[in-house]
Amino acid sequence: MINNHVAVSKLIDFFQYVSVDYDDLPKRIVDGIRLYFGYNAVYTIYQKLNEKDYAITELYGEDTYSRDHVLYKEIWAKNDIFFNKLDVIVNGSKTLKKYAWRCQDLGCSIEEFWNLDLGKAIRKGGFGYKALITCGQPWYNMQHTISLYKPEKQGDFSDEEMEKFNYIGTLFSIMQNNYRDKIENEQLKSVLNKHITDMDGCFCVLNCQLNVIFQTNAFSEIADKIFNGELFRHTLMPLVARMGEVEHSNESEISKEYNTENGNYVMNISIFSKDKNESYKTQYLYMIKIQAKKDDTPSMFNEIDAIREGAFYLKTSETYCLTRRETEVLKLMMNGLKVAEIAEKICVAKSTARTHINNIYRKLGVNNRSETMAKIMMIKDTKI
């Protein structure tokens, strides 16, 4: 634990320096690390392609090294141990709270690192060592990292330096959440300014993490009336999760009809706003509107949907080798129930419910609930 007053003071000053202006967070972090800690830093944004692979979206660093940034993105990253093991680093930051990494942490010696294209390149520039900082983050399919470079003549990063970097990683996590909140608030302001004359209408806005960040009173009332709470979550969340695949499907709007005892309705879900920064093009806001259908002719849609739903879960359990209990838990997850609610529903301890959920993630090849919903909706579209 850092107990040196000067070291703690520098961490506080660094955090305050970055927090003054979140409009250009990457540059503030790069400049702050050089100013308060004396390291050359590069801020990198990655897009997650699948469970293991990432693509570099943006690099931010000192203008002096802008040519090197281009070379890294196009050439040197291909055999960089930090890039190739980014999935291990990200998982470690989430599960082990290990935010700072050296090449040795990834099973690569300094000599082996120096034999890589990146190692050879940075040594020509006077640097010899690289460390990487990252953390669990609130973005959809994005990962932000900080790379730190140290001159070769100063020797490798010490344990004390790595401990300091881990504290920077803790602050980095807070900064990321504040940064995301700022972008989200600006997008929401844009939504509300456009719909200010419709504030009595029936709509709500979700962020990219599928959390409701705004809803009109009319929406809240009619959603409870139509969907009775749980069914609302069961219906809405999977549909919005599917919208997360928009860049692959070119689908920017979804409409679905609901025929209930209280009337017939149409729900429209659309991607309303994207951040102007290309790096955040996947950080959507979703607009959900509910309207009463003019034609209230009864239909058999609900009965047909129930039959298809049962057949779907049976087929899914066979395909992915889900147990009967795991299938039951999957249904409850798709209904929007939390861990405690699932445990109560199936009469087990919360730890047991979590075990079932983790088994489902493993068998489906996903990492979280949002990815589970998106995959289930994709399977439904394909098989049912």
C-alpha cells in the first residue's frame, strides 16, 4: 500500500488535473502522467470484435511520436504481447483487480519483448520497457488502456512503480465512469431538446448498458398497465439487446405488436443518438415509444408466441447442453430478474444462482447478461 505522502499527493493532483476537463480525457491523461509521474504515455481505444480479439480504434499521445502511433497500429501491434493478450489483461482487471501489467506478467521475458517489432522500435527511440493499465469499464464493446514507456537506461519497472500504476488504474476506472456519464448526459440532452414538445408522450430512453435513464410518466404508467413489470423487462431488454448488433445487421429500428387484455399496442425502438466522436459510435441511446393500435381486432399472437417460446427453450437447452435448472434460470434472466430474485424464485441460495448463471455464460460463450440477451435474440431470429 502506498504510504508515501508525496506519492499520494501526486495521485490526488493527477486525478484533479484530469477531472477539470473531461471534454478531452485521453489528452488530459497523457499530459497528466507526463506532468506528475514523468512517463511517456499513450492512450488507446480498442473495439471488441469477439471474445478474444480487439481492433485498435484510436491512439492518443505526444505529437512527437505521432508517426510511431501510426506504425504501431499498422505494423508493430501484430506481435505485441500486450495487444495479443489484451483479453487476458481485461479479464484480470475485472476478476483480480489487477490494473497494471508488465510483459513478465504475461509470460514474456524482457529479452523476448525486445525481440518483438515493438521492442526493437522503442529501443531505437531510447525506451526499453512498457507497462499497460486498464480496468473494468462501462462502454459497450470498447476498452480503453494507458500504455507507459520507460527509458532503457533507467531499468525495468519496479514493484513500487507497478503498485503506483495499479492505483492509477483505480482512478482510471472512476474517470471512465465520469467520462461515460458526461457523454451520456450530452446525448440525453439532445434527445430531450428534440422531444421537448412531447414530454407528455409515452416514451423512455435507455443507455448502451440497457439502463433506463429517462422516462415520461405516461410511459411508466402504460408499461405497468400492459406488461405488469416483469413482462415489460422480459419484452424490452431482449429487443434492445438485439439493437446492439445494429452495426452487423444494419437494423436501426424495431417494431413489435402486443395484444393484451388492456388493448393492442405497438412498441417502436430506435437508435436515437450517437456521439459525434467516431470512437464512441457504438455508445448508443435507445428511444422506446409505445402507441395504442387503431385496429383493436383480437388476434392469436400471444398464444402462438407462447408455443414458440417453449419450443425455443427446449431446442436451446439441447443445443448448448443446458440442464433443466439452467434452462429455468435462463428464462428468468430473460425476464429481467436479478440474482436475488432468481434465487428466491427457484428456492436456492444466491451463490447457487450465480453458479447457474456463470455456467450459462460459459456454455453460451458470453460474458454478461447483455451479451446473453443479444445472443438469445439472435438465436431466436435464426431458429424460430
